Amino acid sequence: MNPQSKLPKLLALAAEGDRQSFGEFYALHLNEIYRYILFRIYDDNEAEDLTAKVFLEAWENLTGRQPSHQIKNIRAWIYRIARNKVVDYLRTRKPHEPLDDNPDKKLQSAWLETELDDLFISQKLAEGIRRLPPNYQEIIILRFINQMSHAEAAEIMNITESHVRVLQYRALRHMRDLVFEVNNE
Amino acid sequence: MSETMEEILANCMERMETGVSLEACLAEYPAAAAELEPLLRMTQQMKRLTKVAPRPAFAQYARTQLEDQLVSPRKAVPFKGLFRHTRQEPGTLLQKRSNAMGMFKLILATVLAMSVTTATGAYAANASNPGDVLHGLDLAMENVQLNLTSDVSGKVQLRLEFASERLAEAQATFANNDVADGQEAVNEYGAEISAATQLIGGADGANQEALTSLLQAAQGVHQDVLTQLLATVPDQAKDGIQQALDASKHHGKPDDIGNPNDGGKPNGSGNPAKNPNKPGNPNDPVIPTGVPAGPPSSVPGGPPDHVPGKP
């Protein structure tokens, strides 16, 4: 059974205050939300904090919601909370906290789950993503790291599917050039 | 009307998601193949990044902490920096010193909530108890975390985190009337506290002060848990817990933390003489997590006769 198909029931129970159901919802989405945040901000400490805040806000949002206000797309809903957190974070990040402050170190623990054979290529790709403009970063993360469909990415980014297609093409071309640069450094 | 490159790329991706090979897609668009191929290969390579995941310790803490908040959502819990106690930079540690008590109240929440997490089985490997098949894996993963942490502050915080886990394991095993494994968990708790104390002894002056505050805050929480355990465990387990409680009350006092100028060698407790491999400074080798500080019969965290000032 597709875990996503359990979501409406889990959230319905969670909205009634069932912690266990919310815990299951959390377990289903933790990794992808963490990845989304990590590859946007490139700081694993902050990514952990923001991830925790996303789920706390999701709970507050869920339990404070009027029953008539149904969540149409649960995955898009949790991503939008994460997206807002990232935007707030990037807006308030202190100027003296450089984005490119030893990214390898900042991602060190996040790479623990990665096979050593993949590490080299993964780091090159991550470095390419890190150098992308924010909207290109986001489309790459949603479509190719978190494996979302065109429609899902469009809903989260609040753009049309045809815009997603254009954006992903441009993002990939830009990234191809950046990875080429990284390889030559 | 001919397809644009954006459309060709999107169509190829959608077809590849259904199982069509990259080569087959390229064959359909020979004029665009040279441009398409590197882009499509890159999208395939990016699937590797789906393996990136948060640390297991974070996943566990976040869930227990979240569930704790859900019980009483209005409770004031300092969510900012919630998980930093597991890995802080030395500089930020001092800045956040005033939050130390708040952070380590969270350790209590974790200790108390971990039994809930364990019951769900969601983090079986990380929440295994002594005697479980997965407990060795749990300890090995903790050891990997320690080895990947280069600074003394991070190591101390990991040790305190692991100490909390050992206490949670003790609670769980005693609750199952498994006295032997409960005692083992209490011994391992003592070893973690002892190791944290000795690491603090090797820290520089400013960090040592901040880390000592963290240790004391953590132990305040741990003592509450040990006192609760003492009231509920069978008689044969009371001695071990009382000794752990005594050692917990002792560790973290200024005379127990090594002088920062003495090369990191602790002053008495932590049983350093019997454990030459215990890390006394950040450059020392890290002992495997969970190995008791002394012989099996020793007091957790060091025998009483090594505790200065103990009658």
C-alpha cells in the first residue's frame, strides 16, 4: 500500500489530537522535508532546527484548523510550511554568515547515509545545486532529489506545470555548466 | 508545431519514470540528443541525493520532543536551537550558555518520552536496550558519531545525549523486570558521564566553564530520573542506582573537572587510572561507547574510593 494513501486518515486522526498518527505522518515526511531544507540553506544544524519547526507548525495548523477547511494536497501543504520557513530563514540570515562557509563540513553528518562510492559524485552535484539561484535550486530539489511530479512541484511552487517544465530545463542547463565548473576547479 | 526543448525534456523524463530507458528516449529525438543526454544523465545521478537523511539521533529527538509538545502545545519549550545540544560549535556554546538549563530540561523530556518511541518501534535500532540484538548496532552507531565529531564540545554533548539514552534504556529494562540488563544500562550511563567529565577536563578555560554548566544541568535532570528509578526497582538493583546517583551528584563539581592547564587529566573521578583510553582531551582516542569506565563491579562513573571528598 502506498504510504501516501494513508495520509488523509493519519491527518484526520492527528487533527483530533492523536499523537501517534501525527508521529507516523512525521516519520513519512521527515527525510524529504529535511532534504528540501538542507539543500536550500546548506547548513545541517539549521536544517534540523527548521525541520522540527515545520512539523510543530504543521501540528498547530492542523489542530487549529476549522473542520470545514480541508487540506487538499497534504504533501504540498507540509512543503509550503517548509518553504515559508526557508524563506524566513534566508531573509533573516545574518550577513556575516556566508553561504559558502565550508559547505563540506556543514553537510558532513548529512552525508552519513550516503554510500562512499556515491560520495564523490554526490558532493559535486550538491555543490552545483548550492550555486544555483533559489528558484532553480527549488525546482531541482523538488523534481530530482525528492522525486516529485511536475504537478506536485507546480502546486508547491505556486506556478503552472508548463512553467515547471521551462524552469527545470533552464535549471538543469545552468547546473550542467556549474558542475562542469566544479569538475574543473 | 514542433516540440520545444523544454517539452522534449519533460516528456523524456515522464517516459523514463515509467521505465523507458534513456537511450530509447534519445533515439526518439536524434536532433536533440546531444543536448538532452547530459541533462537526463544528471537527473539520474541526482537520485543519489535521496539518500541524504537527517542523523538518526535528530530524528529520534525531534519525534520525542514533538510528541511531548503535542501533549501540551502551550508549554513553553525553547524550540530555537532545540537540537544544538547534540553538536555545537565551541563559540556558540558560550553564547547559549544561559539556555543550558532549558536545553537540558529537554533531555528529561527525551528520557521520559523515549519509552513511547520505543513502543512504536519506529527507531528500533537506535532505541534498543541492553540484551537486544540491535543494542550492539546502536552502540556502534554512537561510536561512529563520536568519531565524526572533531571538537570537544560536540563530543561532550554527544556523551550527555548517550547518557540520557542509557537512562531511558534502564527505565525500559527495569520496567520489564529485566534487572541484569537494567543494571548494565545504569553502568553504561555512568561510563558516559565519566567520559563527558573527562572530556570537559581537557577543554580550554572558557569552554570548560560552559560545558561544566551543561553537565550540571544534564545531571540535575538525570538525578530526578535515577531517584524515580531507585523508588521502583527491585532491592538487588538499588545499590547500583544509588551509586550512579551518588556519582552523578559528584561529577560536574568544579573539583571533579580537570584543570584546563593540567593536560586534561581529570582530578580523581571517572576512574582514569583504570581506563587509560578514556578521552581526556579532544585529541585522545575515543573509547567505544557503552564500555563501562571501570570493571563490571565498579561504581558507574568511577568507584567511590576514587571520589574526592567521599567518606
